[in-house]
Amino acid sequence: MTIREEIEQLKKEKNAVILAHYYVRPEVQEIADYIGDSFYLSKVAVGLEEQTIVFCGVSFMGESAKVLNPQKTVLMPDAKADCAMAHMADEETIRAMREKYEDLAVVCYINSTAELKRLSDVCVTSANAVRIVKALPNKNIFFIPDRNLAHFVSEQTPEKNFVYNEGYCPIHEKVKIEELKQAKAEHPNAEVLTHPECPKDLLDLSDYIGSTSGIIDYAGESDAEEFIICTENGVRYELEKRYPDKKFYFTKTEPVCEDMKMITLEKIAHVLKTGENEVQMEDALRSASRKPLEKMLDLAK
């Protein structure tokens, strides 16, 4: 029996479903029941019939799935797979901002811990952040934890007053502007598609800025046949699968999230067999962090 056949058999035995982020390994995406970005997967997690969710992503994603599905078992193939940015804000600063600014909304990027969500008014993803911030009645916005996404959203919502946090995604932050310019020189007909977690100098050279799912959709809608992709290289699998006649390039130093790549078929089979790495959460934290997630899902409708 191959590892893929074993996983399929275990899924049936355990009444399990596999969710995978676009940044995980291609072979993991191949066996997933649902593949998407954070927003899509957070929506899919609600209402699944299966009792066990195997979440092929980093820890905050498993937490969000558990928060929205408290009665279900959520398993993480690798409990050590984490997101550095998810921790780049703190309670002391959030409370200080609430005291300093009247009419403040703490807007929390979904790429954050349940503890940070608990302290926030609403969650957002890169796919819906602009729409949700526009929908908020508040004038003042403290956007946590990512400064790059915050600056991008602020440019789309000039009617709001943004207060910035100093968090960032180490993977997108390291995409080099010199390498993007080199890629543009090598592929002059290619459009540049960039994730808003990247620094502004990269965004300024881009033809499209959007979430991972937005980048994938844009590549299909565009008349261009070549694209330079400025986001984690795991998205290559979906792009090439959907659009085999188009060409996709990355910067010379490809952006790689080592935590996402920690997830393997063997680890998926292992947690299905053993039930290890189950996401556990205290009821008080789960209840408090659920509110901003539910508000996001409501405002994003």
C-alpha cells in the first residue's frame, strides 16, 4: 500500500477531511480535500460533515479551525509548524492604543495567535482586509500584526486613520527588490503579481497586488502569458496545474516558508493513525477569539 492509499483509507476510518494551504508541499496539496488561502480555509472549516480535520498549515490555522469547530477534532501534522508573524504583537501595546485613541478598532490579521484574536475587534485576511476595514464604523484602526499589509490597506482606505504595528512576515519581507528588477529585465513581458505582505518597494513595481487566491485568479483572467510571482513558492503548484500554457517565474532567491514545508505525507498518516497533535484550547480563549472571526465572516459576506 502506498502512503497516499494509506491516507485515503485512514480518512475513511477516522471520518476525516484534509485542508491544505497553498504554501505546503505539492504532494500534500495533491492529496488534500480542500486547498486554499487562510480566508477560504476558515470558511470551509465551518460546516464540514467530517468529525476530524487534518489541517496542513501552521499553528494559527489549526487554532482558527478549532475555534470555529469546537466539537470537532483538529489535528496538525507537525505541531512545531508555526508562523513567526503570528506572535508579533502584544497585549500591553493593544491596551495602550485603546486608551490613546477614541473610537479605535483593533483589526487582527488572521495570521495571528488565538491570544491576539481574543484582544481584537475583528479579524481580516489579505483577501478581505480592505472590504472589512471600509465596513467598520471606526475612524481609528490599529492593524496587527503585519505592517506591510496594514500600509497596503491604509492606501485603499484613506478615510481611516491607521496606527501601525511593527510585525512582518519574514518570508515576504526577504523578497529582494534587486532580484525582482533582475527578473523583470529577464522577462520583460511578464506581469508582476505580489502579495501585500511584501514591502512597499515591491508593491510599487507590481501589476497586481492581492492574496494568494487573488494572485491565482488574476493569472487566469489576465491576457498575459508570463508572470513573476512575489509570494511563497508553494503557490507554483496550483498556478501550473490551473494554467499549464502560462509561465511562472520567481525571484532568484525563492520565498520559502520552512514551517509550511515541514508538513509531509508521512506526518499526515501518522496523526491520522495516532490522533497526536490535536489542537487543544480552553473554552474561555476559544469563545473570546471566536467573536472577531465570526465578525469577519459576517462582514465578508
